[in-house]
Amino acid sequence: MKKLKNTELKKNSFDILPAGLILFLLVLWQLIAPATDIPEYILPTPVRIIEALIKDWNLIFSHALVTFSEALVGFLLAVLFGIFSGVIMGYYEPVRRAFYPVFVISQTIPTIVLAPLFAIWFGFGLMPKIILVVLVCFFPIAVTFTEGLVETDRSMDELLKVMGAGKWKSFCVLRIPQAIPSLFSGLKIAATYSIMAAVISEWVGAKMGLGIFMTRAMSSFRTALLFADILVIVILSLAVYKLIEIFEKIIKLKINF
């Protein structure tokens, strides 16, 4: 018990290091930026960025809601398609051999290239944004879940067969629970990608969203507001990641992982 507490204390103290490093870099940035000849419209200080964020908070918040909605809908659809595809590919080897390379090849196409194509095909509404988020998030979910289903304890698999369990029952009882950690690894990656994909899709054309807000701030040389927009994107991505992490802990507790 004492060793466990010491380990937990070490983990908690180690978690302070990234926050301390970020704080140190921000303070350094704040001190060095005014001392240089770099104009503020090129590199604003952290204080100016926070001021811009507070001043235009209502506007940024309205744009953030649109981006988050696009990312959320696309992410949820990607989770459904990813889990379904993972189960099919994990259970049927011929399906895995046929589709797995196709999924890998699809990831070689840059996201920034797909965004204008979807805008041409589906217009500038909500549809192309959601489709792009689904495509970006689908791959890590489907692939990590499939790998988790395939790489299981073979000895336990054989034991269940000896006990009379069929292929499907063995798949549900053994393989799916053991693949949960792999699935959540993919979900955490996809969750952060969802915000990024929504922002990229808005660059091509949108009425609202953090992506279009970013292009407007950039074109008007409001660099502090541009950095504020980036800060909101980072916070949203980290928040979604943390939510998945919390959900993962709840699920693992329920299935006694």
C-alpha cells in the first residue's frame, strides 16, 4: 500500500512538469517579445492574446460552438462506423485482408486536398464538414480496434474452444473485452483529430466556425485574435481528449480491467 501511494505521488508530481514547462515558456515569451523589434501584428505577447480572447469572447464562443458541433457529429458517426468495421474485420479474416490495405491507402490522401473536393460535391453547408471529420476519425478507431481484436491471448482462446464455446461466443467473451484498451487508444487519437478536421473543412468555405474565423483574423492582420482562435482550438481538443480518458476509466472499472 505504501509503495502504491508513493507511486501515485510520483505520478502526480510528474504531471506538474508539463504545466511548469508551458508556464516557463509563456513567461519567457512575454518577457522577450517586447524587448525585440518584432511588430505586435507579427508576434503578439501572451497577455495581448488573452486580452483579445476576453474582448471578443462572445464572437469566438459562437464560432467555437459551430466547430464543436461539426466535430461531435462527425466523431460519433466515425465511432459507429469504426467499431462496426473493426468487429467485421476482426471476425472475418478475408474482409480484413481485403479492406485493411484500402483504409491505409486512404490515409495517404492529404486532408487539405479532400476539403475543397467535398465543398464542390456537397456545397458549403454542414455535410462536407461532417464527412471530412468522419473520414479523418474513422481510420484510427477502426484500425486500433481491429488490431486489438486480432492480437488476443491465444491460450485463452483455445481454452474457450475446449470448454465448448463457439467462434462467435469466444469472440464476444474474450476478444472484444481484451480489445477495449486498443479501441480507446484510437478514440483518443480520433477525438483530437475531429476538431482539427472540422477547422480544416471550414478553411475552404463556411459562414461560421473557428476555421473561417481564423482566416478572417489572418487576412485582417489581427494576429492576437488569430492566436486566441488557436488557443481555443487547443483547449477544445484537450477537453475532448480528457472526456474520452474519463469515459475509458469508467468503462474499465465496470468491466474490472
